[in-house]
Amino acid sequence: MILMNDFKAEQPELREAMLTAAKRVIESGWYVLGNEVTAFEKQWASICGVGDGVGVGNGMDAIEIALRALDIGLGDEVITAPMTAFATVLAIMRAGATPVLADIDPDTALLDIASVRRCVSVKTKAVLLVHLYGQIRDMDPWLSLCDEGGIVLIEDCAQAHLAATRGRVAGAFGMAGAYSFYPTKNLGALGDAGMLVSQDRVLAGRARQIRNYGQSERYHHPQIGLNSRLDEMQAALLTERLAWLESFTFRRQAVAERYRAEITNPLIRQLAAPVEKSAHVYHLFVVKCDARDALQKHLEAHGVQSLIHYPVPMHSQAPCAGLRCDPEGLANSEAHAQTCLSLPCHPQLSEADVSKVIQAVNAFGGA
């Protein structure tokens, strides 16, 4: 079976480097908020082109902490996409704010700016822009929209590690960027981990307090905080995995290029190609098919695993019942949820694996 992710197939050199890193942490005798976290924060912030990185427990916490650090909460609205992981919306709710759902562009599955404009109200304090599937597109209109309306732009970069447009990396455009290092991400830990990145030193300083009980110095708590700290072990492992991220990204892009060129089945629709190669890092390669469920069964029968990202849009989730949405509806999100399917696109795929996936997709004859 060709898997969506195959960690056991990773290079022996990477595994040895991680074992060495783990030993380094154990021998240091320091396990929380130490030198490993500080070093990784600085390294990832530098890669993102921002001044500060704040290591936290996971990507959802990174969003929540960003909102809290910006004093966005009760009575405030945050516009985001219904086509995303539930963590995006849950983070807004946990911060005390109210999510508002705008529709997506059917060609990219990314948040549609015209729909967002229809959702803006006097209560709108932020737009949480999701760089879905690993793609980042023209950011100028988003910066203009937020600047005109006095709205904060926050980036959900959970799937967009190294994605860049016009030389700027995801997370460097808004007031804050939120990264997840969940194991399946392009840069993944061996457990949960996340980071908030920002150019704003004041925001980063508040975030550092919030992640650690709201503590400014030991036993002094000027604000209400969380327990959400990136630990030394995960930071050390991420540092070793970071050395492989660029080559892994190139491999994902190469796999995607073959899919784009060689999947020719007329029943399969592809999302729009990126304008710049750097702007899509292919955390997921997603196609659309009206007979999606039949396609998934067909692929499984041919030894190819696939997943759906995401089968239930946010406004159809029980905790989201009653949320305000685009007054013109969320038809594009609903259609996408019914037709989207993710194909294996991880860096451990061999050329033979890629050929097998392409052959299986092209052999699908419909429901």
C-alpha cells in the first residue's frame, strides 16, 4: 500500500540525527524552555523572515495565543474559512472571539476575498487567512483589505512551511503567523508542537508570557495565560528535521509536477497551479471528482491510500451551528467538501510509487 505518509521510510541518517539529538537533551538535564527551544525559535523565525518565534504546544495554541496577545476576544469577530481543520475555528472560540465564515475560491480552495468583504462588520477585528494545502497566493489584496478596515491579519501557516511569494515566506505578512509541527506536517515533530512567528516585538513578548501561565518572571503573573510550551525534546528533534526540510519540499514539488502533467483522467479536476513554484509546498496534493467516494475505493483497491481534507466544512460542525456566514452562502465550500480527495505526496515516494498513483487515478472509470 502506498501511504499518505510513510515515516518508516525516512532516511537512516535523519533517524540517527534525531537519536543523537534526543541523547543531547537527556544528557543536558533540562527539558522545558531551555537552549534547544531558544535556538529553534531563532532559526525558524529567521527562515520566516521575522524577528521573533515563540514555541508553543501546538498550532491551535499558536492561533489562540496570537489572538489573546492582540486582545481579540469576547465581542470580537474573526473571519476565516469553513474549509480548514477544526483547530482553526476552535482556536478563535477558545480565545473568546466569534468565528465568521466566508466562502472559498473553487479554483484554489483558499479563502475568497470578495466573500470576506461581505462578512466584514463593525465587530470584525481580524481575518485568519488559512494557507490551505501548502499554498500561498497574492497577499497584496489581503494587506490592503485589512489596512483599509483597520483589521488585523493573522496567517494560519499550519500546512505552509517554506511556502513563499515574491521572496516572502508564509507568516511574514500579517501581525502573526501560526505554525503547526504535528508529525504529518512538512516540518513535523515526533508529537505535538507549534510556533507563533511575528515581526512585532510587543506581541511576541506577550505571547511568551501567555504560553507560560501568563508569567513575566518566576511567580509573577501579570495576565491570564496557558500552559503551552514547546519542550526541549521536540525542539531538538525539529532542529534536526529542519536540515532536511528544503530537500523534502523539493521532492514534494517534483511529485506534484508529475501529477499535474500526467494525471489526464477527464473525471479528475485539479486545483489551480501556483503562479510561482515557491508558493506551493504541497503539504497535500488535492484533486476533485464528482464520484469522489468511488474514486477513493478504486484507489484503495489498487494499493493507494487517500484521505479527504476536509469532508465536513466548519458550518456543518455541531459546535459551529448558528455562526454568521457569508450572506450569499458557502456553496463553494460545500461543493469542495463533497468532491475533494488528497493523493499521497510525501517526500519518501519513489518514482515507481508516483507512477503507480498516476496509473491508478487515470484508470478510474467512474462510479
